[in-house]
Amino acid sequence: MANPALMPTSPLRANFHYVVLMDLSKASYTALKQAVNMAKRTSALIEILYVERPLKVVGNENQLSALRELESESQNSKRKLQNLIELVREEEQIQTIFTYRVGHPLTQIKAYLSETRPHLVFYGKKKSNIGRWWPGISQYLLQAYQGAVFISRENGSKHLDRSSSIGSIGSTTRSWSSEVVKTLSKNHRGNHVVFKLSALKKNPVNENHNRFTEDPKALNEATTFEFEGKHHLTQGISRYAAKCNIGLFCWKRPLGELRQDDKNIRIEKLIEKLDMPLLITGQS
């Protein structure tokens, strides 16, 4: 009987299909934890994508020995992945599968995301590029990939819960077109925090203070901070995000030219400044 973890599984059994890029590092385990939290809030299937690099076969004179070693490593990796998805299934009650591929990680990831078109890709950002996977994956996800991406930090402990806020730039996430973000915003009972640019106000202004309220009318509002245009918006976000207990920051991937509220933002700098995960919507 075929291993159910390796069988093609349709994400139609859940509302959304999430892919976690896994290399068994601490950063990728953090990404998986964030995916589990998001899957609970949005009813999603989690698929773990693992890519094995066949480098030893290329550089070893004894090809047969190298192939045996690669097969041994392959079986070991698959056992770890199988144990991992069984743990998530049993403890978290989340639909979870894994896909195993061999090849250049970035090439395989590009091909797989193009084939499956998941609703959200989870990636754990390491402190450096040193790791099992070659550098370039984060650059691809941020600059070339057009789908939605969830970036978590290697040592990040923050996550979205009932007591934390959802942060965004320009407008509350309730008005965004992303189905994942709309579902998340609809189910979230905490506060929404919006950061804007304003040519009229020199200092950040807290316009609304409907924080952590169960009042349905108040939930349509958001705590808003406005900054004068000449101020670097990234600095303001990093300063007030922690004070507002933001558990997830959402950024709408621009189409064409950057919008006014995004023109002073470089997404790489925002990732470095924030100590909470970042959800970047896809282009649509």
C-alpha cells in the first residue's frame, strides 16, 4: 500500500493549501509552527516540501558507494518527515502531508510552486545563508515569486493569538482581496493596527483606541498611526509594532508602481526590523 504521506492529496478537503519549505533546520521548524497556527485559524491543509541535494554523488569517485549513501540519507529524511507529519496530525489535528524531491533546492522549489500554486508558502528565515539549502531562496520568494509568502524568523517566538494584533500598511486587512487574509481577519477577535503616511501630521497619532474589544461596531475600526511623509515609515513601524503587541504583520505586494504608503518601504528592511512574522500577499 502506498505511503499516504507521499500520495497526491488535493487541498480541496480544506479551505486553503499551505506549503512549508522544510530543511530540518531550526528556522524551518519555526515556519512549520507558524503554519500550524495559521491552519487552525483558516482551515488549511499543510504540505511540507523537502528537497535533498545529491552533491555527494557528483563529487565521489565511487559512484555506487555514493548512491548507496544518498539512498540511506533519503530514507532517513523520509522517516523524519513521516514522524513530523504524524506528530502534527495527532497533536494539532491538522491535515498534513509531505513531498520529497531530489535536486537543486531553488530549482525544485520554483518548479513545485509553479505546479501546485499553493495559497501560502511558509519560509523560515535564518540568521545567515549558511544551512542545508543554497542561498537565493529568500530573494526568489521576495522578488520574483508572485504568490503569497509567510516569513518567520529563526528565533521568533511571536505569533498571532486572541490577545495580539494584526498590523498592516495603508488600510486594514479586512478590505484586502487575498482570501487567506480576509478569512484570517474575519476570524481574528483582536485589534487591527494600520500604519499610514500623512503630509499633515508630524508625529504618530493614535486615531482610534478600540483595542481587544468584543464590541462588533468597534471591531470595524482599527488603531491607526500616521506619519509625516518625510519620515521613514519603516522606523515608525518597528518602533510601534511591539508596543501594539502585533503578532502578525501583513504587507500587500505592490502591483506595478508602489503605492504612496509603500514608496518608502523596502521589504527586506522591514523583515530585519520586525521581530514578528510577516505575511506578504500575492499579486492578483
